[in-house]
Amino acid sequence: MSGCDCTPSVSDLKPYEEAVELLLSHARPMQDTETLNLHDALGRVLAAPVNSGIDVPGWDNSAMDGYAVRTRDIPAAGTSLRISQRIPAGTAPQALEPGTAARIFTGAPVPEGADAVVMQELTCEQNGEVIINALPQPGAHIRRRGEDIRQNEEIIQPGVRLLPQHLGLAASVGVGQLQVWRRPRVAVLASGDELLMPGQPLKPGMIYNSNLFTLAGMLRALGCEVIDLGQVEDTLEATKAALTNAAGQADLVIASGGVSVGEEDHVKPAVEALGKLNMWKVAIRPGKPVAFGHIGDTPFLGTPGNPVSLFVTFLLFGRPFIRKLAGLSEVMPTTIQATAGFDWNKPDKRREFHRARLEKQADGSDRVSVHPSRSSAVLSSTTWANGLVVLPENQTIKTGDQVQFMPFSELLS
């Protein structure tokens, strides 16, 4: 009796770290930039450093409402000084007359000659004079010129995704426009004659195309421009035509499904016919059949068709590749150490990235629980979870053990 076992051993699969390293070695950051007004720059990746043309603050100013004084004019608590001027924010004060105090408000320039501000709660004003009820120290409640930012200082480095606070910081030094990298253009297509678009009547043997919306949503969350090329007929020629079309207009092509070895899986042979396949099959669960290669010069990423496998493999491989493509300086996700609130008695030979939830317990501690299903078809597990827990290959886990957790708040940004 003869037989054939075509199932690859774990030794035939590429380890996770090597797979990520291979992908990143082929990621070429954007070369095209554009200049945007601050209102339009949120979420974009900065391409050129932002330098300040001014000091911030631009002058010594008061940290609170009170009275600007010369400390040598106050020999003891209870000293009374004539109020010689009033200085609201946005006005230019006169030099402080010796032996007087100036009424001053938060953010207003400290007048020349004053070396302290006494908060109003420590004073009493009457008949045009102020009684100082506490001895001030030189420099008290004065924010010095350039204390926050010095002129010509680099305040935002290139390679960061611009957050609201970056835009505010740029505005605070008078910068109204920022140079950013062009958004990566990613073409997405789905393989499978069984797919229907939501809203259509569901026919026997058909399923709705959830992968398109999951994938396009993750790409947009990363700041990509999505080119939806729709569904591809399950033939080799149609797949080759669709991939050629995609490669001609995108910086990256992503296909869901068709990268396994079934008779209806045409993506892998199509990529090999049009270019080169650099990687196929990784030692992870879910998502072993992850394909990476090139269609001409355009990078290609092929994910499994099962919805959870697509979701997980995109986060593990597509996200860092796209972040490098987009010009970001930090591309890999940050993992956090957490405590297992579960037992894992049947580890896989491959590293598993399982849907998990990090929750605070009644005693204030954080515990990780895992979804009961290991199936890569249970898409609802991705909404139940708030991250992925890393389950090392061939390793059991007991409640109370330390595990690595990858929060979705990190992975989906």
C-alpha cells in the first residue's frame, strides 16, 4: 500500500520573525510628498522636520493672576504697594516703577524690572494699593522666555503619524502647513465565486463578502487610499488579469483567498506567472498560508480567505509593511505583559495569535481571557476580543502565568 502525505512539517514553514523581516526588507517607503494645511494634515505621516522660528513663550510671562513686583520692594509680609499699571494678556506693559506693583493676568508679559509674581490669593487690594501677605521669592510664578521651545529647535521629527497635539504644537510656533508623505495606494481584490455583496439576496452555497469590508477598513485606519477591484472569477486567467490591473495602479496589492493549494486557488500560481513569490506559508496559527511576492515591481500580499485568518495575518504582516511603506519610523506593534486568566493545555506546534480580551478584575488586577473557539471562521470572535494573546509554540499556559498581549488599540492604528 502506498500513499502520499503532502502536509508540510513545521520545519518547512517560515518562522514568524523571519517572515516579518523578509517583508520589511522589501518595503520601500513613499518618495512622493505633498504640502497640506494643518486642518488637512491629521493622521498623515510627516515627511520633513518641523522647526520653530520663535521662542515659546516669546517673553517672560505670568503663570497666574496676581501682582508683578520687585522682591526687594517687599521687606516683610504685609507690605503695601501702589498699583501702577494693569497688564491683561495681549498687552505690552511699561517698565515697573520702583516701589509699586502691577496688576497682572495669566499669560501677560512680565514688565521690565519685576522679578516675581504674587498670586492674588496672597494679597488684598484696597484704595489703589495692594497688601502683599507673603514674602515672594525671585522668579516665583514667572514662565521664562523659551522655557518650552527655543528658536530653531526641531519640535516634530519626520516619520510620525500626525496627532491633534502635533497640529497644535505646529500651530503654536506659527507653522501653518506641513510636508507629508503621499498616502499608500493599496489595491484589494477577493477571490471566490461563492461571494456576494451585502444587500443581495443570499443564494444556496453563497456567502457574503465580509473580507472586503474588514480589509478595506483596516487599510483606511492605517491611512491608506483603498482601490477596490472587486471580486475575481475563480479562473487562472481572470486572476492574472486582475492582478496585472491592480499592480499597474497601486503601491501594494492585497488579495484575500486563493493562496492555498486547492484546485480553485489561483492566486499563488498567478503571482508566480506574473512575477515572483518570495514567501508562502508561515509557522503561525491562524493564517499559515500567507503569500508575499511581487507582480512586476509591485509588492503583493496574499492572505487566507477565512475571515479570522485574514484579520490576524493582516495585523501581523500587512500592518508593519504598510507602516514602513507610509514612511513611519515605528512599524512594529508594542506588546504588553499581562496575566493569563486561562489554562492552555493543548498548544500548537506553530505560534498562535489567539483572540483575547484584557479586562480589569474586581481586585484591580488585569487578566487575559481567550475566546473559546480556535476556528478561523468565527468572525464574531474579533469583535468579542480587544486584542491578541501570543501563545508560544509547544508551550502550555496556566492561570497566573505571564503572557504577551497585543491590544487592538495598537494594532488597528
